[in-house]
Amino acid sequence: MLEQLTIFEKTYQLILWLYPAVRKFPKAQRFVLGQQIENTALDILRGIIRANAERDKLPLLKSASVDLDTLRILLRLSKDLEFLSVRQYGFAAERVNEVGKLLGGWMRSNTR
């Protein structure tokens, strides 16, 4: 069932891309900023899974949205600190924006 959710699949693919990218961070930051990026991405995925299972989805979707905004900032910080190249950041930002659009649509459909 979850695999049929586009937002789940897009988030899962983003996480698959993030892990190897974070492994290339400087060692000291891999366990600080890198870990925060990984945990935040997993929190988004967890929120999607939970929202899919709940009747009242909106609180979980809002929480996932906050996590997505946090991930955006962490990725931007990684780019500004030159742990991610501009190209890598652009790729990640596009994927995060895709997830954001899907999440926003899901939230709108649950406010009616």
C-alpha cells in the first residue's frame, strides 16, 4: 500500500540519495550535521507512514511539513559550508520541493 503512495516513494528515493552524500561530509560533521539530515529525512518518512495509517492525518502532515522545512535549511547549510556541491544541493532541493508539493496537496485534501 505505501509503495503506491507517490509521496512515500519520492521521500524514500531522496533518502537513498542522501545517505551516500552525507557519507562524504567531513568526518566531524558526518556525526553532527550529517546525522541531523539523515534523522530529519527519516522523520519525514515516518510522518508519511503514520499519516497514511491515521484517520486524522492533518496533525501528522503538519509535523512532516515542519520536518521538510528543517531538512531544506540543513541542506542549504551543508551547501553553504561546502559539504554539498551546488549541483548536489540543486538536485536535493528539487527532490525536497517535489515532496513538499505532494505534502501540500495531501494537506489541502485533508482540510475539507
